[in-house]
Amino acid sequence: QVQLVESGGGVVQAGGSLRLSCAASGRTFSNHAKGWFRQAPGKERQFVASIGWNGGTYYAESAKGRFTISKDNAKNTVYLQMNSLNVEDTAVYLCASTVRPFGPPQSETNDYAYWGQGTQVTVSS
């Protein structure tokens, strides 16, 4: 069983930064791609960024140039550094882990079997 716990959310002014963390437990962390998604009230879950087992990354267009996904295999933790935040970034941010090991970054929710509870990010104008 895989457990994912997000942290680092909060309230920030537009233009500010936040760093989200996702601590994983339950199986070999480094072998599985991880992803960050977000969901705003009344909207579908949206892909943000993913990191593959070998460190390759993939970003949504809205995240390119502003967000950076990274991981620390020794700490079983994946991070999302978010800069230049704007009001449209307000959402619950969730991390996820794939079932299939040794895979590339993934952008579809169906590729992920394990999800955290999420952390709220609120950007004020």
C-alpha cells in the first residue's frame, strides 16, 4: 500500500512563491513516476507536472517556466516549486504515483493509481 502526504500549501499574494512537498511511503519510491495535479472548485482535475523514474520531467503549458518538479529519492519526497503565482493557480494540489515502475513522466489521471489528500493553495490578488 502506498501513502502520499502533501504539505506546503497556504495563502500567498500574486507574484509570490510556494514549495509543495509530497512524502511517500509503502514501496520503492524511486522506481515510479510521480505527478502533481490540481483541482479548483467545480472544475476537473488538471495535470500540472510529472517526473519519471529516471528524473525526466514534463509540464503542463500553464506550468512551464514557472513551476519546477523535483524529487529526493533518499527522502522519498517529491517537490513542486511554484513561482510567479497568479490567482488562476488557486486550487487543491494533489500528488500521485503510478502503478507501473520504470516509466516516463505521465500526464493522464488514469496513469496514476495512488493519490494524496491534497494541500490547498490560495493566491490572492
